[in-house]
Amino acid sequence: MRELLELLKHDARRPAKELASMLNISEYEVEEKMAKLEKDKIILSYNTLINWDKTGENTVTSIIEVNLTPQREVGFDAIAERIYRFDEVRTVYLMSGNFDLLVIIEGKSMQDVANFVATRLATIEGVTQTRSHFLLKPYKKDGIIIEDKEKDRRLVMSI
Amino acid sequence: MTNWNDRISPVVKSVPPSGIRKFFDIASEMEDVISLGVGEPDFVTPWSIRESCVYGLEQGYTSYTANRGLMELREEICFMHKRRFDLDYDPKTDVLVTVGVSEALDIAMRTILSPGDEILIPEPCYVSYKACATLAGGIPVPVPAKAENDFRITPDDLEPHVSPKTKALLIGYPNNPTGAILSKEDLEAIARFAVKHDLIVISDEIYGDLTYGDTKHVCFAGLPEMKDRTILLNGFSKAYAMTGWRIGYALSNPDIIAAMTKIHQYTMLCAPITAQIAAVEALRHGEKYMRKMVSEYDKRRRLIYDGLQKAGLKCFEPKGAFYIFPDITSTGLSSEEFAEKILMQEHVALVPGNAFGECGEGFVRCSYATSIEQISEALARIEHFVNHL
């Protein structure tokens, strides 16, 4: 199972036929395993990593440190849920260290994001402080180098 | 007019030129060629190894090193052999760091072969083996490995080729070009054969880290009583994707290493210090990156093995290195015809099997050290080619 997941993590669009060859199992087994992984919510979704900068579309990403006052019984979970339910919020992590939640927000403009933080995020009960950092340039994401200049420099044939 | 060709030594003249020149020239001109003809990893050297070399340069490490190589590198090489194969080599006397296994191979031959000495060389094999033996003044005696034995060599194959002049045996497993490996039992049989005929064994284990499935590489020198009789050659090119660094080593008894060091000090002086620093890092921290690359090759191996069979080419499952050696006799073409036609018609470059010895005729070598996407496309083209002959 681990091998299948590793292969899909690298390229989720690999045909079942190829996966079957590489894993030395039948195509049917590949499909069955994938269906089970999806059903068990081990595979949550198949994403595409996009370099938006190249599309000309403007998106702004902000990484926000959020401090909270934990609540009786539910700790941070209830406030986290109130935050992650917003569509604008792409990622939420509970953190150790100087702040409690790391929240990643995407918007169309800085104004857009600032507005969201001021009116929606900072005003949630239990949120005591927010510190926003705007992302300037991605170099590497999810193990992929955004503009990788390394290429195959080998001779076309060698013995 | 001077005929310069007459001035060239007959020994050098007797060595044939590379068997891929013709294909290389054609393939180099093609835009959309997919090459399964490359004998080196498609990975770039892991960053931590590259970074250690850059740091070394910044610190001013630009001088010669000891002839035998940096002591810390020799120590790491010995630690690794102790850890992995329980072999005790002394970094002071039993190790020589060389400019790739190529240099080690050359000086090992020059160290042990006198004019007229014969060395048994199982084929198909890496192209340098025979040439190095000839250039060293020895006589290479090719021993065909049998396709029906999955190209494993046995004492029965070797025995008919032994003569009173046989001095050494050269084995290269995991094998380039076949992907064959020798099991512990196979190697033990060869060890008995070496003792029986009192042969020195040169064991080129450059692909030793690249074995797949449940197969574990067995180091020939680690077999009982084989350590002193063996000149063990290894390096960093294949396992750590460091071909261009040119760094390898030889391990043997102190007498042989001292003799090899003599040639090395007069001809090479030392291996590049930059590559030696990088090799230290590879041995100290590189294993996890190496394992990851090996697991990548393994997936590609299974893909290409499956794909070639589906394309109608018979082949045995390679257990090591990153080559597969399909039988193309069903197509009615010779190895060279197959390689040339598939290059011209389908733009797939591969190496004819006879480049690795006469018994490689009827086979071609495909390297799977290339991306899954390229392998899939190459397999589709090979299948199309085979079905439209």
C-alpha cells in the first residue's frame, strides 16, 4: 500500500496499467486498492500543483500566525473549526511554539486578504492575536522545485 | 607523406573502437529521440553531496591528497565494508582511492598481468574489461555466459577456458549489460574454482548497491578465504549518481594495493580532492538518498520488464544494475540491425548486445535509468516496431 501511495503522491494521473506493472499486481487490484484508500479517507483528494504566477492570474497568499484562548472541553478544536470552515482558508495547522494556529489564506488581492483577516478571522471569539505574512515568491512546494533549472545533461548514449 | 597510423602501437591498434559510435552519432542529431542507451543514472548527485564539495572549495581544499586518497575517505570506505559485509580492511594499507573504477580496473590489470598471462572474462560484459587486459599486455579470454542460465557464470562455463597461463578471473556482477546477479551459492562455486586454479579474482562491484526485490548483494571478498585473493573494485558513480566526479577505489591485500599505488602515483598522482570530499559525504550521509534512487529504479525495472514482454520480446527479469537485456531473435534481425532500425524508425536509442561480447548477439541492452514517462513512451514505440516488422 505504501508503494502505491508513494507513486500516486508523485503523479496521481498514472494509468492503472502502469501502476500495475510497477507494483507487480493486476490492474484490477490497483483499482480495488485505490477505491478502498479513497473510501477509508486515506486518499483525500488528487490535487494539481499549479504555478499561478505563470498564468497571469493574480492570487495572494498570506500565512497567518494566530493566537487563541483555548476553551474548556474542546481546547483549540472548536475555534479551529470556525476558522477552517471559511472557503478562503486553505490550510490550518495546530502548532507548538509562540502561536497556536498557522492559517494559510488565499485571496485575489492584499486588500481582499487583509479584509478577511480584519473582519472575519480576528473577530472570532477566542482569537487573541493575528500576525500576517504575505508570501512573495514560492521556490519549492510539496517537494517540487518551482523553476527547476537542472536538466538531463547526459550524453545521448554511453556504455 | 607520413603515415601516422603506422606509428601507432600495434597493441593500441588491436583494441576495437567503441561499439556505439555509429548509433551515437545518429541519435545525437535526433530531436525527439528517447534514449535507453545511457549507462549512467538520470538523477543528479544528491544535493548534500554536491553541497559538501562546494563548501570544501570555499574552504580552499584544492591541493593534492595522499596518493592513496584522503585518510578520512579510506576510513569511511573501510567502515562501510565492515558494517555491510563484516570485512576488515586496513585504511592504511588495503585501500587505494582511484579516478573511478575505470582507473582501478586498468591498474589492477597492469599490476597482475605479465605478457602472455591470461585472464578469464565472462561475457557479455562491460566493454573496458577486454581492452584493459589487452593494453596491460595480457590476453583476455572471453567466457560466454549462457542466456538459459540468465547470464550467470558457473565453474562449468569457466573450466574449459583454463590453461596453464590463466592467472586471473574478472567478474562484474550485478552485470552491465544483462542485469544478472550471482547468488551466494554461485559465488561460492566461483570461489572454489579460484582456489582450485589459484587465480586472482578482480571483482567489479560498481552496481553492488543496485539490487532489487529480496536480492541482497554478496561481496565476493567477504566469502571465506577470498579477501586476500580478491581485488575488489567499487565506486560512487552508479549508486550515488556521481559518474562525472570520477571517483572509485580498490581494496585488496597490502602487497597488491602497494603495487597498484605505484602505478597510480606515477600516472595519476591522486584522485581529485573535490570528488574525494564529496565521496566522504556520500558514505557518511548519502545512504538514504541512494536507497530512494534504488527504489525508483526498481519501479522502472518492473515497468520495463512487463512492457518488453507485452511487446513480445523474451527477457529474463534483471535483478541488479539498471539494464534489461531482451532477446530479439524472434524479430529475425541481428542486434545491430535491430538497434539501427528502431533508432531510424521509432527514434529509440539502445545498444546492440554484441557490443558487450559475441555472445551478446541476439540481444539488446536497454537502460531504465530514465524517467517513467520516457520508459512508457519507449515501450509503446518498441511494441509498435516489433509488431510492424
